[in-house]
Amino acid sequence: MWVFTRYGLRGLMTESYVLFAIRTINSFGFSMAMPFFGIYLVETRGVSLLTTGLVYFVAGVLSMAGQVFGGRIVDVVGPKKVMLTGYVMSIVSSVALGYMVLHQLSAVYFFAVYPLFSLLRSFSNPATGSIIAGHPQNQIRPGYNLLTIGGNLGFAIGPAIGGLIADTYGYSVVFFLSATSVVPVIVLTILMIRGGAAHAARESGARRSLSWKDDSTVISFLVLTGAMFVAVGYEITPLSLYVADFLHFTDTQIGYLFATNGAVIVLLQLPLIDLVQRARVLIFPLLVSPLVVALSFVMAGLFNGFLQYELVMISITLGEILLTVPSQTVIALFSRPGNRGTYQGYYYAASNMGRSTANAAGPSLFQALSFAPALGWYVMAGFAVVVFIGFLALGPRLQRDYEGLPGQKGGEVAGEGPPGVPGPAKLNPYPPR
């Protein structure tokens, strides 16, 4: 198909397509249940927004630890074992949540099990990211594009179906179906993913930890990326709780909002990334993303109807697209064969901690401003602008450090891109001093 040639997807390694299928199915099952957990606690069990936010925050802390640990384990035992471990354990946690909803156990049990559910579902992410990072350099960005599209293709379908099932059959069925979706993922991993010898065995000189003395630029980049994921993370739990609690949207309508998020990424991920890549500046989308998200939050504060919030979701999603693949690509380019899993673990830890912080801060902020909850959106618009300033300031140092890496020349990525795709992007929009 011309799309594969146009956007560099033709000729990718077979693992990239298998990972696309795995990410699609896994995301479908996860997104069936994830957006409705907070709604179930607040609307059905009467748990406060503040308490629900704290549950999500604890889940984020555990998920961050799991991402870092999972990434380091990838460099020791290889990605396949880590993937299978995470998938098997996630089935157990999904079934446990479904059982607790079915039998209406005390909310205390949910406070304990949901963080575990979040941890185990995300444990394998650094493994899949490290596989793509180990592919030829001209396939890294297209590989992450494909991985992101797969995750959001599942996200486009899962919430819409999950919302209908929740309204028709109840929340317990949603969690049970979420568990069954992991079975084909396990089968694909067993049959199609290579065993993956430990990266560290191939390159003993690679450092598998970050220090401020040697890696201040990467650490600063991860902090800013995590902060930006706090802003982007408002599109999930904070938005769903806001429209459910203050605007009284139904589960089905909320499911459609999340389906819109996934559909926009599936349709626009490739052309939008291709468009910003034409600027030949890799940091460029990371400067545009916070501005787009800030505009989205201003609209969210002004709007109150379902169709209006469809526009808000589309706008936030565009900001998400401009953040996700470009930021992950930067981390992949700074990593080496002996620490790809570890660096992907750091990246996923930053992104997941950002989203989980949003899950905690969003409900708390809206509750604190319950007299005028729309003000919470304006606060976050200001936060996104601050992140923009941070990326703008970091750009020159990021460029200099990247050009100093072995194998880089003049700020460009070594190797030519696939036919029909613009050449590798530079990292810095600033002229040399």
C-alpha cells in the first residue's frame, strides 16, 4: 500500500508488525476497563474525587517503579521473558477486579488491587520499546509510529465497547473481558517474538544508570517529558470524571470521547509526524505540543456540551501525537545496545508517572475548585505553557550533547531514511552561536 511506502512502514523488520498486533490487542483490553474504574468508584460506590485521585497516584508510583525495574530486567534476561511475565500477571489482576465488582466488595480492596493492575499491565512496555530501539536507526521513528498507532487503534475501539458493555451488563463484565484479551497477546509473544539475549552481554561498556554529572541533559529531558505527560494525561481520568460529575455525560458518551482519541491518532499520527519532520528539527513537535494542549484546556473550560468536548478531545489528541513518538525517539537515540531496556524503562516511567500524576491531581483540583471547576482547565493551560518554556530552553544543550555521541555527524542521525520519507531530523531549531 502507498501509505506504507509514503510513511516509511514498508520494509520494517517483522518484529515491528508483530509488536503492532500485540500493542493493538493489549490496548484494546486495557482501555475497555481503564477509563471506567474511576467512574465506577465515584458514581456507583460513592468514593470522593480526592480519594479516587489518590488511588490513581499510588498506581502511578508503583507503575513508575515497575517501568524502571522492567527496563533493567530487559537488559538482563531479554524482552520476551519480561513481556510474558507482565501479560500473565495482568490476567490475574483483571480477573480479581472483575470478581470484586461482581460481588461488590469493600472499596478498600479496590484501593489495593487497582494499583497492582496498573503496575502489571505496564510492566512489559519497556520490553516492546527496547525491541524497536534495537532496530536499524532509520526504522526507529517509523517503528514507534507503528507501535503508537497500534496502541491507539485498540484505544479507539476499547472504550466505546467498554462503555456500551458497562451501561448494558455492568462493570464486572468489562474487567473479565479485559482479562481474556491478554490470551492472544501471550500466544503471539510466544510464537513470534525472539528470545532476546541480554543486551548487556553484547556491550559490557554501556552504563545502565543515569547520573546528573554525566546525563543532566537526558534527565532534564525526561523531567520535561514527564511534566508534559501530566498535561496530556488530563485527557483520560480527569476529563472523564469532570464530564461525568459536573456535566453528567453517560458512560456511552465518555466511551465515544475516548474512541475519538484513538481514532484521531490512528488517522493522523503518520501524516502529522511526517509534516513536522519536514521542518528537519526533531525538537519542533515538542515545542508545538504544549501550546496545542494549552489551547485545548482553554476550550475545555469554556465548553460544556458533548459535541464541544469532541473538539476538545481532538485538540488534546493532536498535542499527544506531537509529544509521544518524538520524545520516545530522542530517548532511543541517546541509548546504546547495552542499556536500551533501561532507557526505555526511564522513558515509560516518566510518561506513566506524568499520566498518573494527572489522574491524582486532576480530580483533586476539580474538587478543590468545585465552586467553579472550569478554572482547573485554565490552571493546566498555564502549566502547559511553562513546559513549553522548559523545552525551548533545553533545546540547544540537547543538540550539543546529541552531536557529541559516537556515530553522529553534524546533528544528523546516521543512515538514510526509507524511500519517500524526508531525511533524518536535526534536534535543534536554534542557529549555531
